[in-house]
Amino acid sequence: MKWSFLKVIACGSLLLTANAVAAGNITGYRGQVFYFTDNPVEVKNAADSYKYYEDGVLYVQDGKILEAGDYASLKNKYGNNVALVDYSGKLITPGFIDAHVHYAQMEMVASYGDQLVQWLEKYTMPTERKFSDLQYATKIANLFLDQLINVGTTTAQVFCTVAPQSVEAFFTAAQSRNMRMIAGLAFMDENAPDYALITPEKAYSESKKLIDKWNNKGRLNYSVTPRSAYLLSDAEMQVATRLLKEYPGIHLQTHLAENMESVHMVEKMFPGKGDYLEVYDSYGLLTNHSTFAHSIWISDSDFQLLAKKGGAAVFCPTSNLFLGSGLFNIGSANKYHTKVALGTDYAAGTSLSILQTMNESYKVTQLRKAFSNDPDSVKPLDPFQNFYLATLGGARALALDQYVGSFSPGMEADFIVLDLQSTPVLELRESRSQSLQDILFGLEIVGDDRTIAHTYIMGEKAK
Ligand code: GUN
Ligand code: ZN
């Protein structure tokens, strides 16, 4: 009798403790909660593509989204026992996604005077050469990821260099921050200095070793990374084909039709294989896990082919303007329902900030309008679509939308807190915003790293 009485007391207190811990693990973040559930250009009314709670709350438990909604209704459900962080007046959104970026190019931002092919030869290859030094690669990888957190980017697809050490350094740094990252060893064997090349045999064996070590390790994924068709022989393209066959569902990242010079080089190197995108497709590299940076000089039928196979184009406006590469045609992408993401393409791109990337993507659409024969048919990029591309659109393009990019229950709690009053200029601009659309437009044009008040990785505050 005495024993069973004690047992009941013990079980009871255990139960109490367990409940208290569960409640203790829930944290609510109160603020203006905003996230997409759909593509605003694919629904009749843009308002059906997102959720916006002016006095909202985001509940997070054990690093995952528990629920997002209206504060007044949810506070009754979760009670007063859960921790509440007050970000009233600030905007809480999913972390930004940068679908194309070169971490090894950080130090060479603002390299003057050249366009793509010459810029690569003169500045990029000598800079990337340094990444065979693991210590140096580690230093830059850490600097890079700290900068991403500073600008509110929580997921990126990243080019490393031809040196396996550059990939090791990157994944190690990402793992230590528990960030959801995709990266891969960039390989090429043509049209570059000898030190920047890797043979097909080595490209295959080194990629394979890195895939086996890092793919699907925690929040990390591997992307097979043939650098660009004009830098690869037939044999080296086949390395990518083989890796995709051996690892079904693996990511692939590359460059596509960035400028006209590279388009002409591909025509000469792969006669009879069609245009730039068709060359990739002929090697089996166009899948629903493939992303193609730039995709500027492509035809409407290429946009259709991308859509049919589920591949994504990555719009990299600051890079395209900096290198004078061209103006991405988001109108055609929308017309054919092609997946699109935003990329900084740093350091041909000039900022790691996705807010600043949105700023320039808007301007690219304005320039397209100015140069169009039918200006009325070209719409300046809508702020809703811009924010969609930076979050859920990016996640869908990278086939990561079951994990990040939105606030559905169970998703990983990577989110950012945007301060609409972070600078006097933004505060003044936002004070006259009349709608959510206008708030977003003010943010994307005037906002920068100072606007990112906080960055959370799996529910942990990193900024
Ligand atoms: N094409 C092949 N490599 C690169 C690169 O590093 N940057 C850009 N912008 N384009 C490329
Ligand atoms: Zn690039």
C-alpha cells in the first residue's frame, strides 16, 4: 500500500514535470506574421497566396513551427504558460533563400571592368585558387555564413570551388550553425587555366566522396555542380550524368545562358545538341532538382522545357547588371509556370542581401519594359511576387519546400524579424505605407542588413 502510494506520487510528479517541459519548449513570437502558401501569380487573387496577421503570433516548439496565426485567437489555445517574445510592430517572415551564390568569391566583390568570360579569367579563377588551403577556406566559409545570418538568409545553394577542401570547409561551417544549406564541388575541364581544372576521373571520385560524406547529413544537401557547359568537355558533362544516375533525387546546380559570348561558345562546343538548355537536357541534367543560374538568353520554348521537367531558373539581378549580362525575363517564366528563385550570385552579384536583390530585380523588370516593343505587356515586378521568390518560391525551386520557406506546422523554424523603423529613411517611407503591398515595396527598395533585426535558425536566435 505504502509502495503503490509512493508510485502514484512519483508518476504524478513525473507527468507534471513532462508537461511543464513541453510547455516550456514552446515559444511564441508576437508581431506582424507574414508568409506565403502559394505563388501570388498562380492564383486569381494575390491575397489567396499568403497569410498576414497584423497582430499575429508564431509558435515554435523544439525548432519546428507549431502554429502561426492571430494572436487574439491563439493565445487562448496556448495559454499564458508559454514564453512570449514581443516583436510587436515588426514583421516576422520565413528566412530568405539565396538559390545561387559563390562563397569563395567574397573577397573579390567589386572587380572592375570586365564581362563574364574575362571577369572569370582575370579575377575569379586566381581568387578561387586559394581554396585548396583548408584553413583559408574555413575562414571565408565562416565569414560568409555570418554575413548570411546578418542579412536574414537562412538557406542558400552554394558553389564551392574545384578544391574538395572548399566543400569540406563550407559544410563544416554550415553544420556548426545548424543551417539548411546545399553546396557542391564545382568542376570544369575546358576554357580555364590549368590550375582551375579537374579531370573527369577526379571530378567523379571527389564528388562521390563528398556526396557520401555530406549529402543528407543533418540539414545539409549536396548539389552536383558542373560549372557551366562552356567550361566542360563531353566527358566531364558525363560525370554529372553518372552522378545523377547513381544518386537519384540529388540536386544539381549550374549556369545557363548568362551572356551571349557564353551562349556562342556552347553552340560551338556541342554542335547538334541544340541550345544551351537542350545541351544540359541531352545529358540528363534537367530534373526537378536542377537549378539554372541566370537563364537570361533562353527562348520561350526553353522556359516551357524547364517547366515541363520541373527545373528552376535563378534570377540574379545584381550580378546581371554588374557584369552587363542581360535582363532576365520573368514575364516568360510566369507565362509558362516555370519555377524561379532569387540568387545573389555574389560576387558577380554586388550584395549578399536578398532585400537588395529584390530591389534590383524590380529595376530589371523596369528596364525590360523600357526596352520592350510592347511596353504595356511588361509588368514591373510585384512586391508580393518578389517576396514569394525570396521565401517559398526559392524553397520550391530548390525542392526544399517541405522544410523551409513557409510557416506550416512541422516546418523548420528558420525565420527573420524585420524592423520597419530600422533607419530614419525606412521609418519615414513606411509611415506612409497604405497597404501590405506598399509596406513590402518600401522594405525591398529601402531595406538592407540593418532591417534584419533578428535571424532565427531552427528556433535559435542567431542574430
Ligand atoms: N559561369 C561560370 N562560373 C561562373 C561564376 O563563378 N560566376 C558567374 N556569374 N558565372 C559563371
Ligand atoms: Zn554564379
